[in-house]
Amino acid sequence: MVVCFDSSVRVCFPLKWFPKQSFEAHLIISLEKVDKFMGYWPLRKPGPKAGQSTSNYQSDCAISRNSRKTLPNFGDLRASILFDRQTKAKMRPILMKGHERPLTFLKYNRDGDLLFSCAKDHTPTVWFADNGERLGTYRGHNGAVWCCDVSRDSTRLITGSADQTAKLWDVQSGTQLFTFNFDSPGRAVDFSVGDKLAVITTDPFMGLSSAIHVKRIAADPDDQVADSVLVLKGPQGRINRAVWGPLNQTIISAGEDAVVRIWDTETGKLLHENDKEVGHKKTITSLAKSTDCSHFLTGSLDKSAKLWDSRSLTLIKTYVTERPVNAVAMSPLLNHVVLGGGQDASAVTTTDHRAGKFEAKFYDKILQEEIGGVKGHFGPINALAFNPDGKSFSSGGEDGYVRLHHFDPDYFKIPSI
């Protein structure tokens, strides 16, 4: 089998290395002295017909940088098998074009049948999570919508916007139920467990520092009030994400100063700050909780993502990539994390999409090794979300598209390292 990296590098693999059942194996090439390797190259050649000998067959494969089971050395290259050709994912994404500006956030409801998207075009949108059909939009904001969350029973939506408001919506009708007004742009929003409280962050603006506001959410919209139950003065710089900790006892925040903080929701006291020696070195852009809220994942412009304990703020794992991380998500079903990002949006128009590294990269949560990637966006990935059933995920990019991916059954057969 012949693999061509470019016109000057050609690598041959003896077919005897591959057993019959994996003659169409996925190869992963770990390059040690060849520095021109950029990503994945599919080699297209039809498989052998029934009864045809495979002795001289040159297989169809896709190659990536990492390695699993080491095969015989070939010069300066090391080849290994990731998983059999029959597990080769042929996911055909559903492209959802409903936004005119870059995506900022994606959120599934608890049942996994609805997907909510936010973008800089002022209009949050709801989609069927199965087929990507657009169900409706929520019109009322006058600025970029940065974040959203949906109640446990999927009846209410909360959004945070740069128009200095956060709004409550009726999910089914799209009606505005209430508007929380602030003196600075809104940013992150998150419903508490039970949906009786919501946390909303505001950005630094005109001499005001960033802040974390806790609002009580009334069961009847007519009884809703704008008063805050608790207001926490934030650090210098923007708070990009704030979420509820276990049992609503804490609030976890992270942002431009690259520090993760845990706050007590009763007293407003700062309980923990991460150790700066092991923490992120640049702005934290995203934060995602595990299903049981026992740990959470942060992504940063320092080209890494980190897994933290939700109570002690102990660093558990670090995932290193080669591009700034704008979005992170964790599979609720398997020990997988997915990271998305790319170069700064301002440089996208000057660079070929293959060099921008706009893939969604999958990593083994425990071993911290890259196990795959999904391409498709023509700009940085700004948002990622896993369906609560773990059988699909979606990504939103600077290109204005939401890409919905349903995993093939073979994805769930990927062997553990």
C-alpha cells in the first residue's frame, strides 16, 4: 500500500502487516522526522469483490498523527492500527443554516430532542435535534447573544446578550416572559438544578467591573421580579462562563484572567481559586460540566483543555492540542472529550481552511490521547454540545453553520487503549 504525504514523500506499507479482517484498516502514522504532515488524507480505492484475493490489494485508509498498537518500523515512521475499516465512521453531517453571523453557543434540552443555538445575529434559534429542522426563532434581542440555557422541563429558555439584557422565553411559543436589565452587557447564563434560580454574568463596561448575578425564577411569569438574590463582584476582565456547582451550593466561574473560581452561593464568599502553576495561561473561553456535576472541563486560548474536580478544584487531566480552544464538550456516554477552535477569526480570510485546524478533536478522557477528528467547518469552531443520549453531537462555527453529527454504530465500538 502506498501513502503519499506530498510530491516528495512516499511511504509503502507491506500488505502482510495487515490481517485479512483488517485489510482496510485505519492507519495512524506517527511522524518523527517528516515535518510536512498536516492532517488526514483519505486514500480512495474500492474494496476487493467477493472471493477476490487480497494479497495485492491496496487498501482505503485515513491517517492521523497518534498511535495505538505499534507495527513494524518503516524507516523513520511508525505505523499502527486504530480500528478496523468496518468501524470507519462515515458520518454525514446535517448542515443547519439559520444564522447570518458566527455561532456563539449550543445547548441541548434534557430530553435531547431540541437543540438551541445562539449567534451574533441577535436571534436565538431552536432546531429538531434529530433531523436539523428549524422550529423557530426568539426575536427581541438587539445585540449578539452569547449564551443560553433551557429549563429541565423544556418550557423556558434564558439568554444572555450584549444588549445589556438577559431574557426569559416561553420555549414553545417564542414569547418573551421577562427581561432582566443591566448596566453592562450580559454574557453567561445557567439555570440551577430545579430551575428556581439562574446565574447571569455581566461584562466590565464604562468603569463597572464584571459581576455574577443570582436571580430567582418565579413559577408564574407574572410574579417574576428583577431583583438579585446575590451579586458577586467579579475579577478584572470578562467572565466568559459561570455555572452552578453540585447541589446548587456553589457557582463555578472562569474568564479572561485564566483563573477558575468557586463561590459559595449562600454567603458569596470565594471558596477556591485554581493553582496558577497548573492552571491555564491564557483566557478561558469555555466550560462544560459532566452529567453528574462531579467534574468539569475548561478550554483556553493557551491551546489546552483541563479537567477539574467540581468540589476541590483539583486538576485531574490536561489535554494539549495545537490550536486555541474555543469550545469543549464531554460525552455523557463514553470517556471522550471533544475540543474545537482554530486560529483567530481575524486571520481566517488569509489562510487556507486546511491550515486553520478547524476540526473537532476527540480525546480519550482518561488517557488524554487524541483518538479522532471531525472536519467540516470553514472557520474556527465556537460552540460544541453533546446530545444527552451521547449518540450525536453538534458544532457551531465562525462560518455561521451548525453541523449536526449522528454517530455511526461503529463509533461505540472504538476499543480502549
